[in-house]
Amino acid sequence: MSTIEIKDKKFALSIPESEIQAAVRRVAEDINRDIADKNPLFICVLNGAFMFAGDLMKTINFPCEITFIKLASYDGLYTSGTVKEIIGLNESVVGRNVVVVEDIVDTGITMERILESLRAKGANSIRVATFLQKPDALQREITVDYVAMKIPNDFIVGYGLDYDGYGRNLKDIYTVIE
Ligand code: 5GP
Ligand code: MG
């Protein structure tokens, strides 16, 4: 078993690159089939979704725009529950069909906040594409349209997701073991 250390924690390899890439391709193909005629605006939620968005967009095969927003709700290992405002959305979403591109939906609190904000800004339709979802952790009634992979309720790093700022560059996903 392949393990790594980041700061004070040990992590074990749990999802290899090949599985990640196959799952991301499936989501992109679903999106290609569903919304090719909708002139969508993809909204990548930084920092965590940068790698998912990068790979996803390479398989999207119709004209579209992509933009990037930022917000912070996570501190160390546990969701803090306090979600900050969206920053960086310079494009108007009025009447647009938007696709929020997220790294992971955990409790769903972050996504609920993003959806409320985009609705208030006048988006015509909002879809959610997340790389990972932890179904057992969900605390909010939100619709997640596209999920690349579902995972258990353990802390993971890699493929854009960090532990205390590190590990985002890993091409595989690792789960905390100690
Ligand atoms: P939620 O608001 O759904 O509880 O949390 C969403 C955010 O928490 C994600 O965008 C991500 O930044 C962070 N998060 C949730 N679970 C994990 C995890 O296992 N590892 C890492 N690195 N971040 C996580
Ligand atoms: Mg995120």
C-alpha cells in the first residue's frame, strides 16, 4: 500500500489517477450530452476544484465560458460551518445557464450558499458538477446533478484537495489513516 506524509498526518492511496480520469471523463460526456445547446457558463470554485475543472473542460466539446470564484469555509480537518461570501464573479449570470464545478460536496453547506447566491444574482438554471461527494455527510437538501465519485466520510487529499495547504498537486487521492 502506498502511503504519504503531509505535516503531522499519514495518508494511504485510495483512488488512483486512472480511476479519477475515467470518472471525470464520464461526467464530461454526460454534460456534453445534456447541455451542449445551452451556452453554459462554468463556474469553478477555487482552490480545490482547479484540477477537476482543468481535466473536465478538456473533454467538454461545445462552445462555453469558464470563470472562477473563491470562498472559504474549511479550516484544517473539520468544516467550520461559517461560509464566506463568493468573490471574483465578474461575469453577469443573469439569464445564464450555469454549471458550478466543485471539488467535493461534504455537508452541502458551501454548495447551498453558492446556489443561493447564484439564484439571487439571476441565473436562469444552475447545475452542480462535483468531483467527489460524501453522501453520508450531507446535511442540506441540494441537488447535485453530476458526481464523478462517491466516497466514505473520511478526510482525503490530492487532485486539488489539500491538508493545510499541501497535497493539492497529487494526481491520486489519498485518505487519512493516522
Ligand atoms: P461542505 O460545505 O460541503 O461541508 O464542505 C465543502 C468543502 O469542504 C469542500 O469544498 C472542501 O474544500 C472541504 N472538504 C470537505 N471534505 C473534505 C476532505 O475530505 N478533504 C479536503 N481536503 N477538503 C474537504
Ligand atoms: Mg471546494
